[in-house]
Amino acid sequence: MAQLSMRGWHSLKGQISRPWRRWRGMVAALLVLVFMLPLGGCSLEQFAKAEANVPRLVLSTLSDPKTFNPILSQESPNIFPWTFEGLTGTDGLTGDVIPALAETWDISEDGKTIVFTLREGLQWSDGEPLTVEDVVFTYDVLFNPDIPTNGRDSFRIGTQGLLPTVTAVDERRVQFSLPEPFAPILRNTATEIIPAHILRPAVETRGSDGTPLFLSTWGTDTPPAQIITNGPYRLGQYIPGERVIFERNPHYWRKDETGNPQPFIDQVVWQIVGSTDTAFLQFRSGGLDSVGVQPGFFSLLKQEEERGNFTIYNGGPDLGTNFFFFNLNQASRNGRPLVDPIRSRWFNDVTFRQAISYGIDRDTLINNIFQGLGAVQTSPISVPSPFFAPPEMGLRTYDYNPEKAKELLISAGFSINGSGQLVDPDGNRVRFTLITNSGNRIREAIGAQIKSDLEQLGIQVDFQPLAFNVLVDRLTDSLEWEACILSLTGGLEPNGGANVWLLDGALHAFNQQAGPSQTPLEGWQAADWERRIADLYIQAAQEIDEERRFELYKETQQLTQEYLPFIYLINNLSLAAVRNTVEGVQYTAIGGAFWNIHELQIAED
């Protein structure tokens, strides 16, 4: 499932597939791409209340978590890779689907029935048994139309968007019955399982507004001890604006080959920092265990590897996507247009969008901002995915060509006035507001360059970085915005991005419909190409043959490059610096540094 990412949308909300949402670190979704950075602006002395000698991994994140409820989560990074697991998981090295809470599964010959067998003796972090009842409950909640969740989109099957039926077979087996074969089902069952014994009352009880209390359950104001988990860690402490501390879950199911309980690291600390610069400085000071390597920091960190006792890992092309996009929503709410009608006419003109794409200097972005550590991005599908189609397969590309951009604008009726300003056929100056999340140095630099590039076309861009949670609210709730720079999490399975491309998907950000509990929109409409992409995603999920699936996804990539609902920018390399005291790291773009957190250990300096 795509998620909005504070690093790149790698957080709106998965696209990596649902399993990747857990370690994309997203996920990347409208919202962007996932990034976990080590400790920020506070000294380790602040952790004096914690036991001084326990094995501890210290990381950082750019902003506070938005929810402790995995079903309601719409952004990445989030706490759930550390605290929850699903029936299946993902091997961070190979990308293969692997057992998690389910030890085995059997698929019928017609591909329409999957029976999962749970591991024996599974427990929640409070010591209560984890059973098939919890699995059935989780999917009842996920498929409940009264509960808004990005995860539901990834399970819609066929043109009618039917959902699987999930039933208990016996004490350890649970059955998924599908209306037709569904290729992504095993990856999607990495969906986090939640505790029925804790959350069922909140689902069955409605508040004064008629919505389930579940919608306000497990918010970030919930005491950590009340968050019951099944993953390697439980929530130990949360101080808003400062840190999140995860404690080892004593009831976690994994053991090593000699029977020792895992994970081996007792605590994981997220320091909440305001910027990537702060995280970088804290890492260099020697108190942090890992940092995502921003391109501008690479050269300096590379010189310090030996002295600083760390290794810079290069996982190759990142799973996420970076993009610029316009709000194409032509609807109104309570009689008021979401987007000014004059600007909306510009944004919905494909020639205008193509001109903007030609007007962005991606090579300069790569050289100046990414320090050469990246390549031009041409697709919504992750480069490491077997379904990625390169430009050589007929995808349209947009090399920097301001003269071509001006020609397109003139052909669409725009002109340059005597002051060098671009105006539309009615004489309105072309000017719009561009937003992104503040604190992300790379994204803020991208915004500044796009502003400069488009000035060469006579366009005034008012660039306005916002706090990440404010940004997410604009994109998913109010829907009142004009242009945005973000990223989405990515993954090997394109259907993880179904919530971006289905017309009513929770992250159909460029033309978002109102959510179930939101004030409805008037006059919402979709373009023919938009409907075709949605249909292709449905067909590709129905198709079992991998070659045919590739052809369907190739057509979606051709359409996205022709009509530009997202104007893709740069695919950066997946880089992270990790202290050599963290033993057992197997770094990849797929899983990052900590996909195998259960077997990592902290060595003494």
C-alpha cells in the first residue's frame, strides 16, 4: 500500500506493496517516499531514566507519529514496522514473500482459496493468545466501509472491487475466499494483525456523530502501555516533539536456532528532529547509530567512515518515487470550488502539464541537489520492481527544454506579456502556490529550484513548506491546495499502489474524492485516461501470468508519462550510514538497514 513519506512519500499513503509498507521505510505515499534517520537535536543524557546498559538502537525521524493505530495510518515512517506483523512478511534481501505470523499457507488449484496456518503459541505483548479470531477481526475492520483506511484498496478484486471473505477454519487455520484469482494476495496479507480483545468494543460502539469509536482509538494521546502489539517491540514511551522509545516485546514469537528469544536489542529510540541537517549533525557527533545519507552529506561522511566507525551502505535505486503534481480536482464542497476555477483550467490542460515537465531541469537537480547520486525518474513503479518499464519501451520522457515548454504553452493559448509574465488567454497571470513538507532539506531544495526554473517561463511560484501533518491534512482532508512536491513509498508489487490509482483510492491525491466521514464533494469527475489507468490496475491484479501483467503495467506507465498526473523527478540511491557496532546488517533498497531487526545485535565499542 502506498504511503506518504517524510523522506521522499518511501510516506500520501504504500507504494510499495502492503508488505513493503512495513520496511520501506511507505510508503510513499498523496501523498510520498520512507526515511528513517538517526538521533536528532537532543543529547543521550536525556535518556537517563532508561537503563544505562541495555542494548539500544538510536534513530531519528523528522516528525511525530500521527497515530498508533495501524489500520488508520496514512503516512510513513510510522511505528508499525517495529510493533506489528501480518500473516506474511518480506525477505529484505530477495523480496520474496516469507512466513510471519502464519507458518504455512495452501492455495487451491483455481487460485481462489488460500488457507493460512498460524504458528503455535502466538501471543500479544500483554501475554494474551493471538488467534484466528484476531485475524478475522482485523480483516473485518479493514473491510468495514465505515472505517477509512488505505489498506482496503489493495484488496479490491475485479471490476466490482469485491473484497475477500475471511473466515476461521479451526483454532489455527484461517481461510481467504476470493471471487477470482488475485495475484497480489500473499504480499497484501502482510497487513498488520490487531488485537480483537482490546479493540473490538471500539469498533462495535459508535460515538455521538454516528461513526465507530475506533476512528479515535489508539491516537497518539493513548498511554503507550495500552498499545498492545505482536511485533518485535512494544511502545515504551512517547514524549511529543522529543522521542519515541520502543521496548523489546517479551512475548514475540521469533527465536534463534538455539532457542534464544529475539529480538536481541532491548530498545529502539526514535528521536524526533526538525530537519535532516540536525540528524546529520547528531550522527557525526557519535551518539547515533544510523542516518539516511542525504546526497549533500555523502562526500563528507565517506571521508569519515573509518574514524567514525560506521559504514555507508548503497542499496542501489530507491523504491520510492519523487514527484511534482497539480491538484486536478474540479469538484466543489458546500458550493465552494476546491481549486480556483481559473487555475483549475490550467492544471487540467495536459499541454500545460507537459510544458511544466519540460520546464524542470532534472539534470541540475541531480547534479546540484543529489550530488550525482540519482537518475531521472520516469515511472510510478519502483525501479527495482520486475514490472518497471524503462523509457526504451516507449515511455515519453521530458528532457529539460524551456523552448519546447514555451511552444506548448503558446499552442495552448498562453502568452508572455510586456513584463515577461506568462498569462492565459483571458489575461490572467499564471501564478500558483507550491507546498511540500518542511524540514526535508532535499525536498525544500527541489521546490526552490522548480520555482526558479518556472520563473524562466514567466510563471510565479509561491513556494510554501508546511509541517508534515499539516500537509497531509491538506492533501487528504480539506483537499484545498494547488501544487505539491512529495514522494510515495514503493515496492516490488505495483498493486501496492492501487490506493493511488483507483478512482476512489485513499491516495488518489491528484484528484481525491471525499473520505467516508468527510463532507461530500459536488461535481467530482475523472478523465478518460484516469479511468483507463484504474481499469488496468484492476486487470493486472486479476492476471496471474507474469508476462501479461507486465504488459498491463507497462501501459499504465505509458499513460502516466503522457498525461502526467504526477510529474516525476529524480530516483535517488538508497543510502544509509550505520555504526559498525550494529552487527548483522544486510542492507538493501528493499528492506533498508533494519528489515531483520530481530537478529541484529549491538556490540560493545
